[in-house]
Amino acid sequence: MKLSRWLPCLEWGRRYDRNSATQDGLAALIVTLMLIPQSLAYAMLAGLPPVTGLYASILPLLAYALFGSSRTLAVGPVAVVSLMTAAVLAPLFPAGSAEYIGAAMLLALLSGLLLALMAVLRLGFLANFLSHPVVSGFISASGILIAVGQLKHLLGLSASGESLLQILPQLWQNLPQSHWPTLLIGLLSLVWLWWSRARLKALLQRLGLSSQSAGNLAKAGPVLAIVVAIVAVTWLQLDQLGVRVVGAIPQGLPGLTLPTLDLNLALQLLPAALLISLVGFVESVSVGQTLAAKRRQRIEPDNELLGLGAANLGAAFSGGFPVTGGFARSVVNHDAGAQTPMAGVFTAAGIALSVMLLTPLLHNLPQAVLAATIIVAVLSLVDLGSLRRTWRYSRQDGSAQLATLLGVLLIGVEAGILIGVALSLLLFLWRTSQPHMAVVGQVPGSEHFRNVERFAVIEAPSVLSLRVDESLYFPNARYLEDRIGELISSRPQVRHLVLMCSGVNLIDASALDSLETITERLHTAGVQLHLSEVKGPVMDQLRRSSFLDHFGGQVFISQFEALSTLAPQNTQSGLLYGQPTPDQSSKIDRQSR
């Protein structure tokens, strides 16, 4: 196996040149300015000291650059994973305590090990159990929950909880005790951050800057909010009036430390670590694939698993917490012209310099500004219109999305996503337990067979052609028996049943037993079972059993061949007959399948 299979950096590193370094450096500068306030804010969201957000933005970026396959994915703390971290650890330890920090590092370690193991075993398909409606509902609900949870910092109040039912009553009860200077700082920060995100770029363009330069400067809006807020608090001594500030932040790079190695705690955190790993992987791969497609590049899911696993291990050994690829930062990195993961290395260097030089200046940073940064960032993730669109298209998927959204908002993060996943799987099993089956006939003048209820077709009285539009496995095996029994009992003239298997990709052991039962029942009724259009892998399965030896029928390569053999007098050749008549054509429905 080639070493570059697991180390994509060897591939792009051979062609790295000065031009790529220049573009990566510029992108890194912009992402660094964006990442500093976000790292501080998301650490606070996770219930950790703000500096841990900076720690989680150094070594993880270096690790991902070695093993990740995306050229532009920006790894680091993100809102949803930070919320999940807080939801897991808040019931166990006091927020910000040494035990809490150690548990966060252990959570990152477990997440890293799970992701790396999934990469080695190529288990990335597990993320497919998180359907898009469930992920969409989870992210929207998380955004709302995060935004509401940050209101306490804007109001200068105390409130805690894992759901809206816990947080909102506390906020309402304590509302009269709101701290007005804190509220003013928070509201001004919100207005500025919203305006700079929506309007600053256009203003800078009108002042003569290019579109790219204006966009890059607009991304630094949160940095300006931080600078102005620190100056205001320092100059007006607002911290002495009760405005809560970040406080002392340790200066210097984090040392390599071991997480809390507690087996009982690790076992307790393992389910949550698996959930965080899957959610982080889905979010990261979705962003990475979208950005790679824009440049006609591709990413390898197994490499992404390994890259994210290495990033989380880096966070675990450098005082951080679980990380993944962030949507907003990755888009900025891509749009700023990043060419390779080396942009992440440059970003890590920028964060490291900030930790060594700038942390004393952040002492008077108001928590309300970080809360405003989080609120503006997460509200962009909320897409309630997606629920309406999904419900209109598929009520089953809409139900799963709604259940996830309500579960997260009203019960909690972990419970909500588990409810969504469980409901999605149950609905899938229910839907496939009653597969669509259509009695088909020959379209005149062709060798095609279509649903008798949708097309004007030719049927042979002695041959029943039944198309199954689903794989046959244990949930629907009995349904197949019942449906065939119903059809045969209503057609006494039938002597042959041809099971058209063009839509069957699997026949499991339960379905094979059902086919044998169906064969016996049909023989009793004087009807012979045949198969047509069986796919190669399914045929290989059947050959490994004795079914083909004793079921007594034939396996036809096409449904037309089956009808030509079993009822030649009722078969029209497409070579001898023209197109369907106008009356026949008028019955054709575009939804033929």
C-alpha cells in the first residue's frame, strides 16, 4: 500500500511552490483573524476557559494537514460540537474546573481514537445513519438552543440547562436583574456583527476596494468588535461596574499533557464520543466535498476520518477539546484562495503567536461580546424552511426532522439526535416492509413492461408478471408471500408467475425461505414460479443455495423473453409492431415507476 494513501501531504507537498505558499499565507491570515474570536467563544460555549479554544486551534490543524485530504477544510472548534461537549460534561463536573477540563481532553481522545479506528476499518458508512433531514433538524435546533443559551451572557444573568424548557424559565425569572451595561455592550456587538456580515463588504466596495479585498476585511468584523469592547471596558472601568470579562488568560504555548485517564469515566463518555465523532465527521465531509467540487477536486472519506482523528488526538494532548471542520471558516479559507492544507499550518502558527503575545490584552474582553459572536454565527445555521420543504416532499423524512428538532430543543442534544436517528431507521424499516409491487404488461410495439394501472399494456391471461421495486429481506419477506397469495387467488386462469427482479438488489436468507414457501404454495395451486431480470450479485447469491435446483421454473434474462417463452401467442414483437396508438399513449403517466 502506498504511503501517500494515508499521508496525502506527500502528494501535494511534492508540487508545493512559492505561489501556493503566498496564497496559503494570505488565506491563513484571514482565517486566523476569524478564528481567534471564534475559538474563544466556542470554548466558552463548551464550558471551558477561553484559552482552551486557542489551544484547540494549534496542534489539531497541524495534525489534519498531515492526514486530511481536503485542500481547504479549516479544522478547529465549532459551535455544534462545543454544545455537545457542554451537554455531556455539564452534568458531571463544575464548568471550567480542572476535572471538567480533563474530561474534555478525554472526550477529544476518545473521539480521536474512534475516528482513527473507523478510518482503519473503513467504517465511514456509519455516518450514513445520520440522514440529511436528521442532520438538518439537529443543526437548526442546536443553533436555536445555542443562541438562547447565550442570552444569559448578553443580559448578565445566571441560567443553565440542556433544553429550552430548562433555560427559558430561568431567564424569564431572572430578567428583572438584567445588568444594563452588559446588555448594552451585547446589543451593540450584535448590531455591529450583523451589519458587518451583511453590509460591510458592499460599503467597502463602494469606497473603492476590490470585491475580494472588501470581503476579506469584512471577515475581520468580530476582531474589531473585540478591540473596541476591550478599549471601552478598560477606559471606562466597566469591569468594576459588574461587566463580566474573560479575565486572566495564560500566556504561552500549551505543553503536551495527558488527558484524564479514568477507565470508568472513559466508558461513561464513550457513547457521547461516538456521537460527537459521527456528527463532526458528517459536518466536515459535507463541507469538504462541497468545496472540493468547486475546484473539481475530491476528498477521501477514509482520509478525512484519519485526519479528523489525528486532529482530535492533537487536541487531547494539548489541553483542547473535540474539534472538526467548520463551515464558515472553510468557506472563508476557500474563497481567500487557500491551495493546500499548508494554510492550516500557517493558521496554527498565527494562533500560536497570538497565544504567546496577545493573551494579556484579552483580560478585559467582555463575555457579552463573545456571546454575540456565537449568536450571530449559529443563527446562520438555522434553516427552519428546510423542515417545510422536507415535509412537503416526504412526510416520513419530515417527521424524523421535526422529531430531531423538537427533541433537541425540549429534551437535550444527545436525546434529540438519537430520537431522530431511531425514528429514521424505524420509518425506513416500515417503508421497506411494504415494498411497491406492480403487475406489469407489455407496452405495444416495444419490449418494455410497465404498470397495468398506469399504461395501456398487453397481458397474457395465463402469465402473471409481477415487478418488485425493493430488495427482499426480513422485514418484507412475509409481505411478499401475502401479496402473491392475494394476486393468485384473484386470477384463477394464471399458470405462470414471473417475478420481475429488476429492482431487487438483495435477497437475504429470510426472503429466500419465503421464495421457497411461495414456490410450494404455487405448486399446490398449479402455478409455476419463474424469475426474470435478476441482477448478477443476486444471481450469485441464489447459486450458493439449492433454490435454483428445485424451484422448477426458469430464470429469464428479460421479461420480454419470459413472456415470449411462456405465452408466445400473447407477445408482440417490437420489430413487427409500431408505436402505441393515440388512445394507448394517452394513458401513459410520466410517473411510470
